[in-house]
Amino acid sequence: MNTRYLKITLISLFFFFPILSVQAANSLDVVINEIVWTGTEVSSNDEWIELFNNTNSPIDLEGWHIFHATQKGEKGSIINLSGTISPKGFYILERTDETTLPEIVADKIYTGALNNKGELLQLVNSKGTVIDEIDCTGGWFTGNNKTKQTMERINPKAVGNGFQNWQTSQNPGGTPKAKNSIIIIQSSEEPTPKPEIQSKEPQLITYSSGIVINEILPSPRGEDKLEEWLEILNKNDEEIDLSGWKIQDTKGAVTTYTFPEGTLIGLKGFLILARPTTNITLNNDGDGLELIQPDEKVIDEVYYEKALEGKSFNRINNDWQWSPVLTPGAENSFPEEKSIETKELRATLTETFPEEFVKQEFSKNFFFVLSVALVLAFLSGALVLILKKKTRQWKD
């Protein structure tokens, strides 16, 4: 080969090889995967952020930044990024110094704190394009500041700008540079069939109890087809494999979702399934859900007559109740239902009427309580008038 052409070829490879080996990023190629706005058990100042590369190629983060602000439209702050994130790899940002995660080498040290009341975070590439966004200006979607459990993304390939794709980590400290507690596999990904194994004697398969439907959101304030979700709870003290289990609705066009191979739910853990994953429609005018084992046995079920907008239907012991407090990936929560004045009024009625009578009528209609109170007031007034009249007669 001509020496001149050889030099040109070598120079071309030298300049173009880095470009070929580092992919230009599109939306959701890199995502914000875990946020430790709570700090750690050692210090509330030990915050960190984790990125994840969804692609099979390395991505150069030179010129990228994370923008964060407490409200949209604010000037906010910028965390500049550098270096490369490996294929299907993680990138850790530690606040202030390396002591936040002493056993993990940070990819970037940054300054500035995340507001505990919530923030807007945007991952922006070198061209100024927003690759990923999480809007928590109304409050962090998940995470627990008391127990220092982190805010984890459920599905890194789905948009993060909605609480349905986030969960509270199962353990304090989260999962830095590791897979998050639970990963939901999209229903479009068919499990690889396993070859059938012939057995001379039939084997009795026992499935775990303690797997229940825990919370459902049939009528979100946003768009139903994007923001409906349901939650499964594992009451057991061990991780359970839900491969081959099913969940289906019971009204209208019944849809059945089969849990893909390798679907696990951690001990005392939660599994959140969004409607885009299951394709199950929870009808607002009444519907139900059945949780079915691989042997077709219905292990749990729940039914409701009419969905309340913006409220989730929550399991409380063996009963169900609507609540305005949505708790995907966390223990169900219910607001205080009775005011102090109502409790005092009930106590007064109990002194006058039998306890069981008050319990029944009190729960039926508050207006009954009010009516009884008015009747008592009227009778008391009438009694006072009669006594005054009798007193005058005695004097006369």
C-alpha cells in the first residue's frame, strides 16, 4: 500500500473511532435512576443521585448537566457532568465529597442540596436537549426521610415524570450502582419458553400465600390510560417469584396480565403495575380484580362499585377504604375521619342512648345525630318552661 494512503487511513481511524464508539443520546437513553433526597443514616447532608444508561453503547457525558429547581421557571442550579457512562451502566453523583458512599467511587462530586419538599430535575445533553425529566415540585414521589429509604425508578425505559414509575427502596441506603429493588418488565416482552421436563411421578407444587392486592387507582386526576395503576403486596418474610401468576379485571372486556418469567417481589415488598404495562382498564363505574396463581386458583380479589376521582382504593386489614392519600410502594395511609367535636357529640349521645344504638345510627347518617341533638335541646327547653310555670302556680 502507498505510504501516503496508509497515513491517511490511520489518521482517519484515530479521529473517527471515538465518535463511533460513543453513541449520541436520544430521549431516555440515559435516565435519572435513583434519588437520595433524604440523605443517609449517617448524615442528612449525604445526598446522591444515580444515572443509568439504557443503551448497549457507552455515552459521553461531556457538556451534559443536571438542572434542578424548587419550582418551574426558577433560575435553579446546574450540576455539570463529565466522563463516560458505560453500556447498561450506572453513574454516581455524590454531594460535597466521597464520604457519602465510602465503598463506591463517585463519578462526579457536586455541591448544593436537594430541597426536602421536592424539586424539578432535568437531565440535559450537550446540545441542550432534555433527555429525562422528573417534576417533583409538588413533593417527592417516593422515599422516606425518617428511615432514609431512597426514591427508586421502577422501569428505566419508561418516562419518569409521574409517580407511578417510582417506588420507595426496600432498604435504607438504596441500591447505588446496582439494580433497583423491583424492575417491572413491559408486557410486550414475552418470556422465553422453557422446555417441558417429563417426570415419572406428578409433583405437587405449593404456591406462596400472603400475596395480596393492596391498593388500586381506577380514576386518577390525570389521563386514565396513562396514570391508572395497581399494587401487589408480599406479606411474607422472603422474596417470592411471581412468574406465571396472573391478574385480571372482572367487568366489561376482561383483560388478563401474566407476570413474566423472573418477576420477583421482595420480602414485605410492593410491586406496582401501571396500566400501560398490564393493559388492564379499571372501569370508573365499577369493576374488580382477581389475583390468580399458576394453578388457576384465585388467591385474592377486590371489587368496587364506583371509583372516586383522585382517590385510591386501599386494603386495611381485611377491609377496603377509599383514601385521598396515594401510597404506591409504601404502607397505606388514611386521613383522620372524625373531628374532636364529632367525637365529643358521640360521647354525649352515648350517655343518653344505648351504645350499640348510637354506633349504628352514627355511622348511617350524621344528620341523625344532629336531629337527636336538636330534639334533646327542644325537650330540655320545654321542661324548663313547664318547671317555671309550676313554680309560679305554687307561689300563687
